[in-house]
Amino acid sequence: MAGHGMTFAVHHGEYWRMRDHIQKMQGEEQFSCGVVIVAAGRGERAGQSAEGPKQYRTIGDRPVIAHTLDTFATWPGAGPVVVVIHPDDEELFAAARKRMAGTVELTVVHGGATRQLSVLAGLEAVAATGTEYVMIHDAVRPFFDHALLDRCGAALRDGAEALLPAIAVADTLKRTTTAGFVAETVPRTDLYAAQTPQCFRLESILSAHRQAAASGKSDFTDDASIAEWAGIPVLLVEGSVDNFKLTLRRDLSMADEKLTRMAIPDVRTGNGYDVHQLVDGDGVTLCGVFIPHDRKLSGHSDADVALHALTDALLATCGAGDIGDHFPPSDPQWKGAPSRIFLEHAAQIVRERGGTITNADISLIAEAPKVGPHRQQMRENLAAILGVSLDRCSIKATTNEKLGFVGRNEGIAAIATATVVYTSRSKLDVDDRY
């Protein structure tokens, strides 16, 4: 099934040819390089997993291949991207692509029985876009960076027909006998470890791959070796010590630990404000606690101004609108409804989007009634509704020193702050983008 595939967003090379034409019309000679990402392997040495082959394993809360795609997606020199996958992995790849932080136009094709045939399928697909250069990269090398891509791009622009990012071998090398004894120490002078992306003038490497396939040669370990076989000079460029290949299970564990250490905590703070008018009545409900009083709060629901403010604060942490969007006062079903319903709904939205509520703080502004005697019960109510410990819930109260509508006992106001830590993007976030 090599070469058979599906396309996301771009169905032909016309988009890229048109883009290049527009850039030339505008006088912009922007460098553009096609990309082939090889992701059709089975990764047996990494062991079996319910997540699938190693390119789909989770590191840093996202699949390996999503990290790889993101680096190309955010590099200005990236042109058409072709991803070569195994025919059995279409659903795995579609799910992984949704976990990308960036967006990129890409085509997906099916690979062959060997890496060499898979690369050839990818090269044939990228050739249809009309690009001049190509980078061939292993999906399971997620720690390359823009600096490496810039070095490769500069070498291609300077006329290199083929280039290989590599790092000098630092370890002492030994050659062994068949019995497992050291036969000799191999001088490491001029020895380098090859990395990807390996970069080429597309016409040259595609021709070399076609020649290799036609001659039945299938023992090449990388694309630079095919170029060498075809007589194409391969230039070395400085690689990156971080650009290692994830091969074994422990490599995946180390990669996950590395990303976890590097991750910037996604801590978000939301604010909410609400006010309700005081009218004649027998008491007010604040944070779910009914407090006898000679007045009551006017509102469509139970007018719990504190829970309304906190509901808006939670929704703000994930851009989910405000309380009126979810519970419009024009809807009769919310007439007299307990406001804990609104807060529970907001907390559920936060959890669905990968959030963990770490703190809830409410300041009540009122001349009366006294809040202090009821503060503990209010905090316990918040803890129960939000599913957090009591020490993460704070209730404060102050007067308005007889100033304004609060000072005239015309209403009660509440200011709320919610702190939420988000550790992953949810399906809702992804569906909003695609």
C-alpha cells in the first residue's frame, strides 16, 4: 500500500506552487523546504503498549509525533509536510495530530515494508508539491530545534546537495570478537553519530532512492548512505546532543521526565464580580447558607451573589463565557434554582478541560447581615461543591463604610477569584480548533 494515502487540508501541490508564486510576485525570496516525517515503524524494541508504536506513546502529556510535528509547524522554512504512517495507524495518527499545539498543512501516505520504502513513498508525495529541497526526519526524534533546522536550511541555500546533522563520537569504541572479547580499540577520530533531519536537493535524493529500489538494494540504514551509494557528496553540519532517537522503553521514560521538568505550569486565575439588589424579605442566601435578615436578594435564581461571582471566576480560567451564557435569566427553568447548580456546572467544565481547582476565594461586600458566624459553613459548602479541601476555600467579608449602594443597604456585592492548574488540553479545546 506504499504511496496510497489521505490528505489533510491540502490535496495537491497547487497550494504550495501558488504560495511560492505570490512570494515571488511580492519580491519575497523566502526559503521553503519540504519535509518527510517517517512514522511507519513498529518500534518493537520499545516494547508493547496500549498506546501503540513508540511514535504514539505519550511524553510530556502528548504523543511523541505531536512534539515532532510542532517543531516543523513553527519553523518559518517548513514547506509541504508529508507524514508516512503504517496503514494500521490512521486512527492513532488522527488522534495524535489533534494534540499538536500548532497547525501545519500536511499530507499523510502509507509506508512500505521497510524504512527505505517508506521514505521513497514520502519523497514521491512531496515531489508532487514542486518543492526544491526536502528534509527527512524520524518521528521519534522529538528534541530537535529551530537552531538545527536553521543550520540545515543555510547549508542547502549555500548549495549543498546533501547534508547530514551529526555529532562527534565521544565514547571510546571497541570492536569485539565473536566470543565477546575485545578485539581492538577503534580510533574515534573523524567518527560521527548520524542524526536527522537529513536534508537534500529533492531531485537528487529521489533519483537515488528510485535507483536503489530498482536495483533491489534494501540494506541502507539511513538516507545519507543511499546518497553516498549514488555518488552524491554528503556535507556534515553540527547536530544537537539533545536530538536523540527514542528507541527503548527507558528512552521514552527519560523523554517524559525531561519534558515534565521543562514544562511551564499552566496556572490560570479567573475573577468574577456580581451584585444583587436587596428588597423586602426574610433572609439572604450566601454561599449556600440561608441567613435570616429583614431583607432578601432579588434575582431569577436564589440570587446567591457569592456563588454567582465564583461561577464566573471558574469559567474565566478556560474562556468558557459567563454564568449568563450557561444559565440565561430568561430561561424559566432556573427560576428560584439553587446557585450551587451553576457552580457545579462550572467546576465540571473546568475538569473536562483538564483543570484542577486549587483555590477559591470570595470577598462579600455588605453592611448586613453579619457573615462571620456563618463563614465556616460557607467554606465547607464550597469545598463540597468544588471537590477540594477546606484549606483551599476562603470567605472574607467587609462593609463599604456606608458609601454607595452597598453602604445604603441597597444591595450586596461579591468579588471572587479562582485558581486552576491545567495539565492537558481536553477534547473540547481540540474540537474548537479543528
